[in-house]
Amino acid sequence: MKQVKEIENRTFSEVISGIIASTDELASISKSSETEKEMFNELALVLEKIPPIFSDLREYDEIMDTPSIRKAVGSLEKEIMRAKCLINVPNQKMKHVESIAHDLGRSLGLVLFATAEVSTQFKAKIGELHKELMNMKFSENCSPTSTSTSSRTTEFVCDLRVEEIEEQQVSTKVCDIAHHLKYGNDDEFKLAVVGLKELIHSKNVDDEWLNEEGIVSILLNRMDSSKSANQSIIIQVLRYLVCNSPASKGLISNVGALSTLVKSLAGDEEERREAVGLLLELSDLVNVRRRLGRVQGCIVMLVAILNGDDQIASCNARKLLNVLSVNTQNVLHMAEAGYFKPMVQHLKEGSDMNKILMATGLSRMEHTEQSKASLGEEGAIEPLVQMFRTEKLEAKLSALSALQRLSALNENVQRLIDSGMVISLLQLLFSVTSVLMTLREPAAAILARMSESESFLMNHEMALQMLSLLNLSSPVIQNHLLQALNNIVANSSALEVRINMVESGAIQLLFPFLMENNTKIKSSALKLLYTLSKDAPEELEESQISVILSIISSTSCKAERVYAVGILSNVSVTQKKATDMLRKANLLPILISIMNSSLDNSDVYVSLLSESIAGLLVRFTNPFDRKLQLHSAEQGVIPLLVKLLSSKSAIAQCKAATSLAQLSQNSLSLSKSRTTRWLCVPYSKDSVCEVHGRQCFIKTTFCLVKADAIPPMIQILEGKEREVDEAVLSALTTLLEDEICDNGSKYIVKMAGVQAILKVLGSGDIEAQQKALWILERIFRIEEHGVQYGETAWSVLVDLSRKGDSSLESAIAKVLQQLELFQLQ
């Protein structure tokens, strides 16, 4: 007690100084030993390493002065004092010297664990010295010599002191360790755990004591309440117990213990690593393998560790997951957590029932893009295809359901196509066997998904085969088949397929589906008809046109309306009966209303609707039918066409420009006839057109100037897209007829049109360039214009003559000659 008080009253620096002095003294005594000099010299060499290490420890005085470290250091000081006493005993046995070295090593081990938070360098040095002392062995080559009564008495007294100290240490390490484990604070608990490990290592405790004290239960209970820093140490000791005490292994195999260990899978890196290692060591028990997968969160966390950065933990997690994968339920949990390799392995090599279980589980899971990709990459597609080709109905159904889920990814679709699945699915759809009928719906769904691939169209007969199945199928299958057919005909290389379908009566076959109440089927059928009608030479029957008109006027579905308008826009303008029917049906107001309400939206259908309506208006602005033109203008077509010039669709812009050009072709003659008819009626100057020089109105003379159509046309020419140039230039040519050429030229110049037209010469197609040259030649007839733009135009024209098409040479030469005359003047 006196010694303990002295330690408590000294400063930490004084305690360290005392250890250094005692160690130096112990080393000196060892060197001066007259017996077994070689053995004691070896011990002295190791002891001399202690003072320099502890001398450095003084730098951490404030950090190190804790109760746990003082206790560990005090234990070391006692061990040094005991060693001095033992070494002084004459004729010392080899085993006693080994015991001295090992006891000193254990005490250093206590210091090592107690100083876990200080310098890494210090811990490394202490650790090396601890190992060196624990590993010291001496060969027994000393013969005992006769001793005097006095020496025997001294030896007896010292042995008594040795036994007293050893008994005290064993008492502390055995009797108090359970108490510290149960009730000690965190520091005491940590030291107790280390002491327990040493006791097991030195075989001072056995299974009977471990069971009596309930050490395993104590450790597991303390795991729930200890600091996270202690968790890994506890698990280390449990691993040590598992390896050295078979009875302890069984105690950790119950559900409660496993649940506690599973919680550590979510701990810090070291704790996770130790927990996975312990669970792997326990997994050779049947009960553990059966119970572990049922512990909530276990498999999810193991998969997370598998995918983590800790290579050791990841490797052990993989081994443990593979052990657990003998249970199919565990495999399904692994797949849900994103680890698919065991599932694919069961699909490839498992029993028929296991394969069905895996495929069924796969089909019921929620999949991300990543999970579908992983399953495809792991090789899940091929075994599922093989399952589908077996004779068992249950295997076919589960495989198809799984493939339907995986086919939502393009890469997996390609794998299905490469496996030859297309033919197999078509054969199933043509099957009339009653037991296979339940398979037709998922088969049709997969076929629809596969049809989105460019490589799906392996032969032209496939589309006709699907077409022939339409009337023989349920609504669900019809919808899938229509989706597939729509995907096929939209393929860039499917022109021949579309023509074959039209020639095979596809349009006649599809029209009854427009009477369907099922919106999906109706929309899909309309979409397919719209695409096919682009290549259909045949005329639509009046009854068919009536059906389309009814849909346009009555449907509330945007898709249906868009495709219905598109079908009408594809009807040839030469079909006069169709034009009469559309006019009588009063279609124009409906179209104008639909378009005006859609222009401000960014809906996916707006672009297609713009194109279709603009296409239909080309029919209603036929330049050879003035009555129809007047009817269209009166309905408000021209303002709509001007709006369509600003559409985001180049096709809509082109058709709108074409319609305006057709209307403008008759503007001059209409303005003349109006002037002749109303000569005696005065009119305001505002109504006089600066191009036509007469009264012009949008609804009666279709004047582009009065409609403000020229600015958006010039804007199109100034843009980057060149598809609309020819249609716009065609409209501008109507302002340059001989009678109004000067006025038209001045107006185009006023609207900054020359620069835009020159831009077309630099990058447009040949037809557009020809029209541009024709316009420029007329504009440059006016000297003022030739002088104003001559220099710029000259360089563009010369460059075009060198790089352009030979068919443009004469037109270029004509404009250049005209500009040259102005330069000479």
C-alpha cells in the first residue's frame, strides 16, 4: 500500500524517471551475474532498450498522466523490482530467467494498450520490445552446483517473494478481470480485455473458468455500451476465444450474439474488418449459416463492405457471402442489396426449382438501371433464355417475367436479340396450345421492347407476321404488337417494310382499331397509320376520312388528334374528293383553334402537330383554286401560317412558306381586280401596298407585306438551318414579278434581305442558290442596289463560281456582268 501511495503522489515524470533508473539497475545486475553470463547478457541487451524509449515518453506528460496509464506503468515498475530480486538469487534456473523476460514483456504489453492514443512511433518501439521479451528462449545448458546453507536459505526466501508476487499478479488477472469487464469504466475495461487475452495466451484460464464467469456474454453485453474504440478490441478477443476455446465458439452462435456482431458491421473500418473476420470464422457452424442470413441488415451490410475500399474486409465479406449463398433466401437478399453473382450462379448451375426461385425473385424485385446492367454483365440473360426454351411451363413463365424486367435496358435488349430470342417469341405468339396462352402477354411485351433496337429487323416478314396476329390477340397483346410495329416502321431502313405492309392491306386492317374504346390501342393504331400513310399510294375512302375527321373534332387525347391530323396531311393533294370533304366538314377553324392553343406549349406533340397542320394548309392554299384560297384566308389561315414561320420545326416552317408562296402568286391579280371593281370608292393611303401599289388586304389579296410575313422569312435565311431556304425564296420571288419588280426589290432591300440571300449563296443547296441568283439579278437591276451591295456580292459570286455547281455558271455570270456595268459607270 505504501508503494502504491508513493506512485500516486509522484508526478508522472517522476514515475518515468524511477522506471528508467530501476531498469538501468536491473540491466547492470544482469551483466554482473557470475552464473550463466551468456543468458543474462542477452537479457541485459534487451533491458537497455527500455530507458531511451521511456525517456521520450516525458514529452507527453500532460497526455499520458491518466489513471489507466499510471496503473500500467506501476505494474511495470513492480515487475522490474521483482526481476531484481529474482536475478539476485544464486544458481538461477533457465526457466526463471525466461519467466522474468516474459513477465516484463506482459507488463510492457499493458503499457502498450494503455497508451493507444499517443505517438505511433512510441507504440511501434514498445510493441517491438514487447515481442522481443515475449519471444526470449534459453537452452538448458547449465548444471546446478552445490550450494551452502546460506545460499539455499536466500533462494528459499526469494522464491517465497517470487511466489507472492506471481500469486498477486495471477489474482489480479484472474479474480479481478471479470469484475472489471462487468463494472469497470472504459479505461479499466480496456485493460481488463487486454489482460484476458494474455491470460488465455498463457493458459492461466480454461474453458471451465470462462463458462463460470460468463466471459463471452459479458463481452457481448459490453459491446452494446462501450465506446466505439473498444469494440474492435472486444471482437479481437472474441476471435481469439473462438480460435483457442471451442466451447466459446458455440456460445457466440446464438441469434442474440450474432445480432450484436452484425451491428458492428456498421462500425468504423477496424471494427468492420474484425466483425467480418469473426463471422467468417463462425460460419463453419451449421447453426450460424442458418441464422446469420435472417439477422436484419446483415446481408445488406456485407454487400456494402464487399463494395468498400478495405481490401481485407471486402475479401472476407465475399467469402462469407459465398458461404451464405447455399441458402436461396440469402441469395435473393444479396440480389436485392445489389450483389448478383450468387443469383446468376444459381441460374446457371442450380437445380430446376432453384432456377425458378431465382427467376421469380428477379422478376419481383425493384430494379435500377445499374442493377439491370449488372445482371446483364454477370450473364443472367443466357440462362434465362435457356429456361424459357425448356418444356416446363413454370420455368418458361418465371424466365419470361424476369426477361421482361431486364429488357428495359438497351444493352440487355441487344443480348436478347443476339441469343436468337426474337424467333422463339414469335413462335410462342403463333402457338394455339392452351397451356402456353398465359405466356403470350409477357412475350409480346418483350418483343415490343426488343423492337426498339436498330438490329431487331432481321427480315421483312416479321412485321407482316405481327400484323397478321393483331386480330387474333387480346387487347393487351394487341397493344404490345402495335408498339412493336410502330418501332419497326420508324426504323430508318424500313422503307421496303412499310411499302410491303401497305401493299398487304395494312391500312384496311388497321382502320377498325380506330373504333376501339381502348385509348392505348387507338393511339397506337393511329400512329402506325400516320407512318404508313406517308408511303401509301392508295386514296383514302370517304368512310375512312369521316372516321379521321370524327376523331379530330371529338377526341380529348393529344396523341390521337396529332396522328389523325397527320394522316390527313399525308393524303395526296391531287385527291379532290378528300379536299371537298375536309372543306365541307369545316376542318379549317378546328385546325386553327388547335394550333393557336398549342403554339405556346412545349409539349412533345407540338412539333409534329405543327408539321401536320402546315402540311394540310398546303392543300387549302392551292394556287389553282382561288375560291379555296379565299375560303382559307377568310378562316384566318394566313396569320397562322406567319406564326408557323417561327416554329421550332423546319418542316413546319417549310410547309408554311410554301403555302404563303402559293397564296402570294395570286396577290397581284387580286389587287388589280379589286382596284378595277372599286375605282369610284376612295381609299386610305394606309391600305395601299408599297409592293403591289394598290389596295391590299390579308383576307382578300393574300398580301405577304400586309401580313408581315417577310421579316420572319428573312430571319429564316439568316439562320443556320438551310432546309427552308428554297421555300422562303420561292415566296420572295412572288414579290419580283415584272410589273412590281422595282417595288419588290426596294422592299426586300428595306427588310435587309440582300445580306440574307447572299448567305444562301454561300451554303445553300443548288435549287435554293438558283432562286437566290434569280432574285439578286432582279434586285441589282436598280443601280442604287448594285452600288450598295456590289462589292460584297462580287466576292460571294466569284467564290461560288469557283466552288459551286456548274449548272449555276450562267446565272452567276449574268449577275456579275450586271455588277460590272455599274462599276464601269
